[in-house]
Amino acid sequence: MDRSNSQRSASPDADRGAASDPPAAGAPPRSGSRRLNLGVLAHVDAGKTSLTEALLHAGGAIDQIGRVDAGTTQTDTLALERQRGITIRSAVASFSVGELTVNLVDTPGHPDFIAEVERSLAVLDGAVLVLSAVEGVQAQTVVLHRALRRMGVPTVLFVNKIDRSGAAPERVLDEIRFRLGSSVVPLTRVLGAGAPAAQSQSLAWDEPVVVEDLTARLADHDDELLAEWVAVPRPVGVARLRMSLERLTRSGAVQPVVFGSARTGAGIAELIDTVTRLLTPPAGDDAAPVSAQIFKVEHPASGGRQATLRMRAGVMRLRDRVPLGGGRSATVTDLEVFEPGGPVRRDRVAAGQIARVRGLDSAQIGDWIGSGPAPAARSVLPRPGFETRVAARDPRRQYDLRKALTELADIDPLISVRPDRGAVRISTYGEVQQQVLAQTLAADFGIDAAFSGTTVVCVERPSSTGTAVRRMGDPDHLYGYSLGVRIVPAAPGSGVDLVVEAPRAGLPLHVYTTLDGFRSAMLGYLAEPLGSGPHGWPVTDLRVTVVESDYPPAGPRASDVRHTTEVVVREALDRAGTTVCEPVDRFTVEAPIGTLAAVLTLLSRHGATPDATDGHGRLAVVTGTVRAAAVGAVRAGLHGAANGQGVLESVPDHFAPIVGGERSDRAHR
């Protein structure tokens, strides 16, 4: 059926001919007081933070638009953010559209902070993905778009910088369809693209060609609308099209597109009208049990922790005792609700609102607050693949440094800390994140720290069988417990297994109550000796068998069992020997078909092993495996090899022995 040759579409704010004219941008929404938690995402330099400023200004929340290059924006508050002109940590700012409160969640665009982005996505009702009308779809645009689709976040696309020289709106629309695979519905057209006076004009719904084109686009995803369109000779009613557009946008089947300029304000009113109409969810249930999600934890200068959370349902009040999961609970001692003009101290926070909460001193990023079960995670981020050595420049502050890093790791489950010969090693996603950690240590803890020796996170596997035993009365054994263990290699990916073969009579079950209690305690005791093997990496894929166990008549103390276990297991590991294994990622590279030869050369140069190459249309897709240590170099080289249009995605796949022994080079991202 060929009924959609036009490249024009429609805007819901031009609904002439419906039962009633829609209100202009800024007018009260059709229902009662509502809340919209809206994310703003983009590739670096697409104008994301500038758009946030423009939205806040248009919504009356600020009197003057801040500038990224001048460090005067509302959401980039870290010194490093102002210095680099990038967003590092998610931030919240609010404005009003009639009775609707919009909480803008400004998210990072740098790849080092993809974890911060995905945490923010989990609490959003919808998102604006910003593209440049000049540069078009960029590498991080593709990554962010896939994250939005994977997590089911309804999205509106804003093509920014239509006033810049070189702006090409139609080319960008074509790139969106090709690179993002998105069913887009343009709602505005550009007048005078590439000139300072460029404007974004809403497409009128009373033009037959516009209505026909919009109907065709929506009918591709709405079978009922298609049936109505075929059955009725006259155009489908605008009210019916509006209903379909809203439903398909919220389901993610289509993505509306608005053109504009954050710098000049063109298209901002149209964008506000579009997101408030199409992305605002139904009002939350204040009468339901409390349900909330923490997506940010900070250390305020006054001490303790300050958690930023999004209320899903119910009402949380000052002094409430709330469950944090895992048997933990805490009392709310202070509440600040994000409202237009900034966070305001309140005695309650209701469904749909975002608030900063004090008193939740054991809170972690990602914690779900409430008595009911947490929803299933929509995305599972891989743990950071890099480690870096951190030392206090003042050796007297080394203990304070380890304590501070341990506290930061306790807040963020994706950070891990382990000792390293008088210093500390901490996991990271990249060098920019290290700079943020350094600034946090200086600002929040007063510690000047040096980062060095960044490497990929390896593991060790036993090379052979190793046994060890320590018995009471041995000259060099000071603990009141005897233990013998045997360590054997296990299948890759199997982790750590514990088997108890020692006679039951020799097991200190009076200390641990049951055999399962003893096994559970022993598994806990293995964490220390297996946390750092002979080469300094965690040891995995092994079976530890308790072959001998004995204790004095008075019975051992739990500390005797723990210390003996640590000593014996470490000795058995030394005798078994270990093989250092480095992480290997499975990658997917997308690039223009004409750059395939250069991309394959790049992959070969860095030791990647392609296992499939698919070229269709203008795009080539290469999949395979590559050492995680080489991913950064491949990503850096891909920009040139693919003429700036290459996209690399990689996920951890397996660990493989390092050829020739432990690798001596340091793999920087």
C-alpha cells in the first residue's frame, strides 16, 4: 500500500479539527497534577547540557541560561565538569508546565560513565536523546539509543544546532533511520537550516498530506489504525491519530523527532509540548506501600550519606523507618524534594517525586526501598574491567585513603577495593573516572591521592593439584585447630567449590551448629586467601576439599578456624601454582561498508579474532573476540578507520591464559 510518499509529518500541538484545540506549550496538562521524570542524553558535545539549561529557562526555573564553556550551568556542579565542559554525575533540576512538574535528570555523555547513565535510566519515565544537526548520529549516540531501547525508556529525539553552519536536518533524519533502526515521526520542519535565524516550525495537522503521512507512519505499528484507514475513504480523525501517537511513543514503537537549537531557543516550546504530552505517565499511587529506588549517593560536608531516590509508589515521611533490603532498615532524618527553583525541605515525598534523603547511612546505589520485592533489573552492567593503584601522596594518610575508598565502594556496588603492597587497587571504567575519584578524595576526605599502574582485571586459576596441612603442636602453627586441604583445578567459569571429606567427628560443629553452617563459614574464610593469589589477582575455578580437621577438647575459637584456613589454603595454592588469565571480550563493530578493509586491519593489528562479517546495504558488522586490554586501543583507532562513523560494543566473554606467562605491559584504557 503506497500512501506515504511525503517526507513531512505532524505535530500534536497543531491539532486543528479535533474536539478541542490543544493548549500551547506551557499550558496546564489535561489531567490533574502530574509528574514527569525526564532524562536528557547525548553524545559528548551534541548540546545536552545546553538543552537542559534552555528547558529550565523556558519553564521559568532560571532567569538566565548558563553556558557550559563559562561553567555557569545548573547541573554541572563538579569542578572537573566545569573544567572539561562535560557531565560526569547525574544531576536533577525541575521546572513546571502548568500543574505538571518536570524533573530533568541530566546524565553523562562520556563512555567512562555509562554506569551512571544506566542507573539514571532506571528511574526515568521518558528521555530526550539529543543529536547534532551537523554531526548527526555519532558513536555514543548509538550506544545510548540501544541502552534506552534495552531498558524500555520511551524516547523523543531532539536534533539540536539547526542554526549551525553545515546543519542538514534531512540527512540526519536519514542517518537516524539507518543507524538507529528507529521508526521516527518528525513533528517539526526546519526553516533556514544552517543560518543563525533558523526556525523549527510545527507541522499542521489540518494539511491532508501531513495527515496522510502521519497515518502511514503510525499504521505500520498500529493494526487497528491500519484497518480503520483502509476501511474509511476519508482521512482518519486527528483525535484518533493523537491517541495512536501517544500509545506508540510510550511503548517505544515510534520515536517523535523535534528540530531546534538550544542556543537560540528554536524548537524548545515544541519539545516541551511533545514530551509533556507523550511521555508523562499516569499519576502514581500515593495510597500504595512505599516503593522507591536510589540512583545516587553522596557525602555531604555535614557527614553521613545523602541518597537521591525516585518514589515509585506510596508516601515516605520524615522519621519513617524504611526497609532497605537484605534485612537492613533506616530512619529518614531529612527530606529535600526537587521542585522548580531547587530542592526544598519537606516532611514527605510522594509517588513520582525525586528527593534527597538523609538518614539512610547504609544505602547503596541501586537499593530498592520498600517491603515488597524489587522489580527485575532491566539491565545488568558488567563490573569495571580495569584496576588502578592508588596511594596517598602523604604516606601518613594511607590508612585514611583505604578507609575512604572502602566507604566509596560500600556506596557503589560496581566499585571494589583490594590491598596491593602498601597501597590500594580500585576498579574503574577509565581514566576520566579516576580523575573524578581523585577529586572526590580531595574534596570529601581531604586526601591527595596518586593513581598509577592501570591494568585490566585478571584472574588466576590453579595450574595443578596442591595440598597443605597444619596441625596443632606444629612448631610454626600457633592456632588451636588442625586443618588439611587439597586444591584442584575446576572447569573455567565454575567459580569456587568447597567439599568436606574430613570425618564428621573432627569438624567443630559445636561452633557452627550444623555442617551447612561450617561450610558457609569456610566459604567466607576462603575469600581472603583467594582474593589475592601468588600473582596478586583473585583466584577462581577451583575445588577446595577439606581432607583433615581436628580441634582440642576445649574446642577451637572461630578465629582459630579462620586463621588456620587462610594459612593452609595459601600454602596449598603456592604448591599448586597458578596461571594468570586475562579477560577476553566479545565485540561487535559497526562501520560504513566502504571502511571495512581499514576496520579489519585495525582489528588484526590489535589481536582481535573476527568470527563473522556481515555487510548489508551501507553498513558492515563484524563480530568476534578481543583481549579486553586491547579494547581501548581498538575504540581509539576506530574513529579514524571508520571515518568517525564506527561503533564498538564489547561485553565480557571469558578469561584466557596469558601467552608466555604474566603480561608485563600495562594496559591503559
